[in-house]
Amino acid sequence: MNSWQARFLVRAQSGRSGQPGPLLLIPVMLIVLITVSNIVAPADIVLGPLLVIAPAITAWFSGPWTTGTIGAVSVAAQAFAGWRQGDLSSRNMIVQLVALALLSLLIVALCVVRDHRARELAQVRSVAEAAQRVLLWPLPSRLGGLRLASLYLASEDEASIGGDLYAAARTDGAARVMIGDVRGKGLPAIGEAALLLGAFREAAHHHAALPELAASLERSMARYLADFEPEEEAGERFVTVLLLEIPDDEPVVRMTSCGHVAPLLLGPDGRVTVPDLAPAPPLGIGLTGPDGPAVEVLPFGLDDTLLLCTDGAVEARDRTGAFYPLAERIARWAGSCPETLLHHVQRDLLAHTGGRLDDDIALVAIRRVPAPSGRRLGLGHRPVPCAEGTGPSGPR
């Protein structure tokens, strides 16, 4: 659960359990209107049963105590109308009063169950978020000549922790970054994500080339699945991974994809490039060749930005079923710092989906900036200033 969703849930709960506010005027006015109409209406027109609308509406925006109070007022209003009409002790009026009281109690009971479930869901989501933070270490904001930012957006699938992951490591003369997506959710996804993150943080320092690193991760994944994969899911557990290596002394990025979504390369002029990566199977299904997956090399100079994502970002849909056009949207935010870029993407993506996500989303933005030593990587242009304040601010 991300911070935007958490704040929304807290506001919704506090709105039901705190002061009802001006919305309380709606059921009160309904009670007055229905009661007066019931008194002045002809005897063959019975409007009293409509009073149940008042507690039903109250339960929509308030808690059980306020709902119960409105229900009691509705019963009292019905009794008052019966007294004014002179049939308070009639069998018909007694049945109406009992029915109204029982329906009001039922609405209050449903209100109690709803609020109890909301509190439980908030607690479970809080635990899930804490587990996610333990699993995913924050990326450093600077890594040599790179500036990084990351963002994790949880789906609306209650407490199911997704398996989206990312990590970065500083090696001799280069930075290595990984982003991945474990198939499935819950405890199995947590185990595989934790295994892969630990394996990457160790293996990133011991293998000279990306294919060797990918092969090492494949072996780690195979050992884990051999020990822990359920028999009924044999061959169905896998992880898509994108590995990047960004050298300090070359204006390039080397990347290897194991079935993962291709990154987006955003230039300072707003041009977006989607690299055509050689296809390779995901980790965990044992199809990686002896030489490992192919390595693609792309230019990556000063002020260029790489946006890595999981498939939840490109498969997010609006109400009409249209996918979120990530590559098209980020072009308007060229020149933004990684943090600002991710804030823009977050706001725009949530607006596209109406605030609901069907899958977890992990995003990592990497921008080449002048290294602390001031080396310019052989590029003869001045870096574009980082546009920290452009556009709307992020919701975080």
C-alpha cells in the first residue's frame, strides 16, 4: 500500500468515525419532510416506512453511533406521526414501528461490520507495507555519476504483497541496476524476491559481464525452486528481470533482459527511445543458454534518463480499457530530475486508472549527471538544469 492510498483510507475511516459534519443535515431533513408529509397526507397514503432511508444514508458517510442515533430519531418520528394521527396503538402502527426499529438495527450492525473490516484491512495493509519496505531497500539518490529515484505502487488487492523488485550496486568503475517482477503474489513471491535481491547484491560484485551475472541469478533461482517450489506449481514459477550496467568512463548503458519489459530512454530534448532488446526467457524456467542472454549497448550521455518499469505500468488501464501510454506521457517531462519524473508519472498514472491499480508497479528512474570528479564522459555540451519545480508536485 503506497502513501497516497494509506492517506485516502485514513481519511475515509476518520470521516465515518469522527464528526459527521454538514452531511448529517440530509437524513435529518428527510426525517422532517417524511414525518410532516405522513401527518398531512390522507389516511390511505402511508409514508412512514420511507423513514428507513435516513439511517441507510447516514451509514454511507458516518459510523454506527451516528447511524444508530438517526435510526432512533426515525422511530421516534414515526411514533410521533402515529400519535398525531390517533392510531399509535393500532396493530398496523406497531408493526411499522417494530419493522423500522429492526431495519435500523440491521443497518447499524452492517455499519459495525464494515468499520471493523476497514480497520483490519488497514492493519494488514500496514504490515504488508512494512514487509515490502524491509524487502526493498531504498535506492541511493546518487551512485557515482548517476542520480536515481524509485517508486513502488501497490495494487488494490488488499494485503497481497507483490513480487516487483529493484536493486542497485556500485562495482569497480560502473553501476549495476536490476528491476524484476516475480510471477504471483503473497508469501511465494516474497521468498523469490528476497532470494533474487540477495543473490544480485552479492553476485553483482563477482561477475565481470552481465550474461555471467544473469547466469548466476538463474542458478540461484533454480536452487531455490528445487527446495521450495510446490509440486503442483512445478515449472510455473519464474521472474522477469532487466539488468543494467552503466560504466563511469563511457557514455553508454549495457542491458540484458530476461523476459522483462524494455526500459524507456528519455533524452533532454524529449525524444523517447524504446530499445529493441533480444528476447530471452525469464529466470527460473531453466531455458537460459550456456552463454547467457544477449547484451544490448545503447548511448547514455549526460542528461539522458532511463525509466525502468514493471509490466503493471504499461498494462494499467482506464475505464474504457485503454492502456496507459507511458512512453508518450514521459516525453512532456524531459529535463525533470528522477524524483520529479516519478512524481509526475505517479499522478498521471493514477489519474488514468481512476486511482485503482490491478497490479503492483515498480518504477526506477536513472539520470546521467556530472560525476563528482567533474568528468564529462567525452561529451561536449553543458548539462540541462534539473527541472525540480516543473509541473504538478507529486502526491507523496
